[in-house]
Amino acid sequence: MGKKLKRGIIITFALVIGGVLLSQWFFNGRQEDVYSSMREKYGFTTVNADVQAESETVEENVEVSTQAPAEEEVKKEVSKKEENRTTENVIWDYLKEHGYTDIQTAAIIGNLYQESGLNPAKVEYGNNHEGYGIVQWSYGRKQQLFSYCDSKGKAHDDLDCQLEFLIKELKSSQFYQPHLNTFNNPYSINEATEAYCWGFERPSRQYANVQYRKDMAWKAYYRNVDR
């Protein structure tokens, strides 16, 4: 009985061990099957750190390459807008950059339309062709404009040079009081336009055409304020 019992215990132990090993083998096999199935179904992959880093780099490059055309389009659009800027746009932007409000800028441009049509090479038709440029500078002021442009190495009809000189004059005693105070604190485009007309341009009342100046000031305002 002792030997039979001992043999039985050994056989039972062997069967238990074999069963454990067999079930583990079976479970591992099934687990791998499950993983394989998941990888196949959902595209899961196991990669090492180097491969993952390389993949991220490729993705970054793809992002850059997809963004580049968009950036180029923006640059082209900006360039196109620059090409399509009118003289009015240039003067508006210049005055705004130098601190003038929308109302003041519109008032100045409205007056310049009456004076020269915004043409920096405009020569006055009458008055012995005395007036010149966007402001129609004449006499001593015209000579000062010419000297200023000469000192900058620019042509007398250079728009940028004339705008620089205009700013210089606007900040000087050339803008008569009390019109300057009104121009600096206007309650409307019409008021600012009149203040600039009588305080800075000072045309003869016969040819002032103030209403036209106001009309053009309003048009310039609406064309540029939300541009």
C-alpha cells in the first residue's frame, strides 16, 4: 500500500505540473493570438524608441511641408495687396503711421484731392504755374520743399519726400491758429477738413471749393478706415 500510494502521489503531482505547463502554453498562445488579432484590426504596432523618434520626425516634416504652401500663399496675398495700393492708400497709411487720427487723415486727403488730385508732380495751371506737388506748395514754401528733397537726394516729385515735408510743415508755424487747435481736436470730418483748409492750405475763397474737400474726405475715410 505504501508503494502504491507513493506512486499515485508522484503521478498526481506530475499530472498537475503537466497541466499547469500545458495551460500556460495554451494561454500564452491564445494571448499572442489575441494581440495579433488586435494589431491586425486596429493597426497596433510595437516599436522601439529610435523608430518612434524617427516617426515623430517624419510627422513634423510632413506638418512643415503642409504649412509651407499656406505661408507662401499669405506672402503672395500680402505682395498682391501692396501692388494694388493706390496713392490714396499710401498717403493714408503714412499719415496714420505718424500719429494722425482717421478723422484728421481723411481731412488732409480730402484737401489734397482739391489741391492736386494726389499727384506729386502736379503743376498749378494758373498763377504762373506757381503751385507744385500734392499740397501745391508755392513761393517760399515751394523752394523749401525743393531744398528738402535735394538734401535727401530725392526728386522734387518723390511722394515719400513730399509726405515727409508735409509732416514737417504740419508740426510748424505754417499751420495757423486757431485752426490748428480745431484740427487737433475736431468733432467731425467736416470740421477737421475746414480747419486744415483755412489754417494750412489757405486758398483764395474763390477757388476753395470747400464742399468738394469735405466730400472727398468722407470718401477717403470710408475707403480706408476698415481696409
